[in-house]
Amino acid sequence: MSSKLIIAPLSTPQTITQTAWTTILTASKLFLQTDRHPSANPVREAGLVYCSMDDLYESSEDFDALNAAIAHRLVNGEDCVYAVPGDGCFSQMDAIQEACAQSDTELVVLPGVSCAKAAFPSLQSAVFCTANALPDKPDCSVPLCIQEIDTYIAAAEVKGYLQRFYADEQSVSLATMQPDGQYRIESFPLYLLDRRNDFFAGSVLLVPPVPFFNRAKYQFNDLCSILDRLRAPDGCPWDREQTHESIKGDLIEECYELCDAIDEADDDHLIEELGDVLMQVVFHATIAKEQARFDEDDVTDAIVKKLIYRHPHVFGNVSVSSTGDVLKNWDALKAAQRHQTTQTEAMCSVPKRFPALMRAAKVQKKARKVGFDWATAEDAFPKIAEEAEELRDAMQQNGAISEEAGDLLFSVVNVIRLLGFDAEQLLHNTTDKFIDRFGKMERLVIENGKQLSDMTLAEQDEYWKKVKHDTSIV
């Protein structure tokens, strides 16, 4: 015959239910989560015999071990009552439910009033949690109630968590249960939270909602709200007029600005440019949401699923021994997902809006995957001379100059790729070098009382050579 475990919320003398108190009074075996909490005073005053879990709190290495030990003691207590502060066991509940299922123990949880609601009875809606089970990111638009801040260490951890989302001067309210079961409430700035020593299991912290424009930090959902507001009928006229087509160039521009920020190794600039790119993503999702096509959650869902699908060596049972194996699997999964059966289809999937040098290198890499490629850069190098000669012939004979010029560029990219470099980046570097050297040349010309526009090309070239070979010129 199965046994029964009843969880009875003690709450406070003012809020404990008659059913819970009667269950505690008539229990054949009574356990207390802790007898160091004021809510246990009525149990002691009634002279009831009980077993406290406080010894497990002191001996357990971590919360997982504590919860398992408490659950084990309860299911071995056969028919028993577990009296807990507030309205439940929170982090212990999973372990208790699992232990009950394995031991064929019936679990009954009586309704009760939480410590938070007893401390703040006028609070209509809020997010409730415990100090050791904080939400990943709080919704700052609604009140946040944190229970079981039982030590200075727990208070310091909660403070550190909250300071990621709220200002140091944010007013918070701490409710502390007194021996008579009544709560004393004090309000003070967040940064003072851990500068006190009166914490115990009945402490409850209330963080009030923060008006949108007073937030210390904003989150992804706030960005989505801003775009919704800008696109609203009474929002920004320019933002309302935009379409996927009208802003697609902005996304490319922002990506290039992001690359510049990465090269600068400036975190503040990097944060700014990452935000600009993210805004473009949300902008497109907002436009689609208005058309009932998809929204930002669909975008997030799609990329998460793609990452899981293309990383079976992390999220599945595929084994890899090198980065090469990873890339090989990635390409195969990508082709399967896009229903590509030929290498030509893979080449056609390279975006045409890529910068030309980048697109050429990408297509050449696709050809290499089926063996259509030179073995080394030295093998490919003569092709440059061949294409250069064909361009010369076209220029002299008024032939297909643009086509031959393109072939020459393609051959140069091929050699650079086989050398292990990025042609796009190399040309950027060379352009930067040209600008720097040109600037030095122009400054030197001006210092000599001349102007470049008044000089012949041969005269300009003399200055160019001087700047090129004299590294002391700045």
C-alpha cells in the first residue's frame, strides 16, 4: 500500500489556512523545512513533535544534494506532513516529485499564501522567484519578488544579479518577518541591499516596475517594442514608410561598419555597430510581422534549429576528429537542407550581392570541393600571365576587353586564395596603404610650396618614390 506525503504551507499566523493548520496538528509524523523561521513559532507553541531539515541544510554540499536528501527523508517517513514557510518548496519540488514517483508515494500539496504575498498583500501581479532560482532576465515592466534571501552572501548575489538590469539607485523594499509573524518593510537603494545582517529564510525583496524610459539597461524584447512603436500609425513617418527592399542596403552598410569596429578592437564601437546590425534584423522582422508573415520569434527559432541541425557532433551522436570533419559535415548538411544535388547549385547559392572578390573566392572554393582546382598557387600563377596577355590582345584589337579584364581578376583571386589569403581583405589593405602613402606625398608637396594639381605626373611620381622608400616621412 502506498504512503502519502502532504506539503502544508505554514505561511504566517495571519494567513495560514485552516486546512493546513489542521493537517499539521493531526500529523502522525511532522517534518519542518526549518524551525529557524518565524512561521515555525506556532508549531513550537503548540508543543508538536517534529523533525527539522536544518541539519541537512548545514551538511549538504550544494542545493542539488540538499534537495535530494530532503526528498529521501520525506519518502522514507511513510505517511507524513512537510510544513514549509510560504506556499511551497520551490527548488525542492522537482526532487520531491521524482522521489515520490519512484517510491509510489502519493504527493498532496495544500494551497497556501506565499511569503511574498503575505509580505506585500496589495501586490496584484508580479514575477515570483527564490534567491537561488532567479530568472535569466527579469521583465522590468512588472514587479519582481525574490524570496528566501536568507544570508548576506545570498543578498550579495541577488544584488549583483539585479545590478545587471537595474540602476544602483533603484528603490527596493525588503520585507522581514518578525517573531509575531508580521512583516517589517524597509525601502532603500539597491546598492545598499547587502549592507545589512538581518537576512533569514523569510526575507522577501520587492523590486518595483521601472518605467520604460528610466531603465538602466534594455533587453532584446525592448528593442522589438521600440521598432513596433516606430512603425505604429503615430510613430515615425520615415520608419513607417520603409520596406524590405528600401532598407536592404542599410543592412549591408551596417555590416561593413561592424567589420571596421572589429578591426579597431574598440569594444564600445563594437557594441554600437552590433546594435545597428541587430536593429536591422528586428526592423525586417517587424515589417514581416505587420504583414502576418513571420516575426522575431520565428527568426530566432529558425537560427536555433539550424545551429542544432548543423552541429550533430555537439547536439547529436556524430563523432568528429578535426575542424575539417566539422566543415565537411556542415557542407553536406547545408546541401541536404537546401536540396542541392549538384555543385553548380551550390555555386549558384553564393549570394550575388557579395563583393565581387569575395564571391569569386567562394565560387572557387565550391569548385575545389569536387577537385576542379589547381593543386598549389605556383600551379595557378601562370594563368595570371596568360589572362594578362589575352587582355593586352583585346586592348590592341578592340576585343572583349571587359570580359578579359574580369578573367584576369578571377585568376588573381585564385592565386591569392591558394596562398591562403583573402583577396577582399588584401585589396582593402592595399587601398589603405595607397591612401596613407598619397597623404604623405601630398603633405610633402605642400611643405615644398607646391600643389599636386599643378604638377606633371612625372613630377608627382618623384615625390611618390621618395615617400615609398623613405620610411622616416610621416
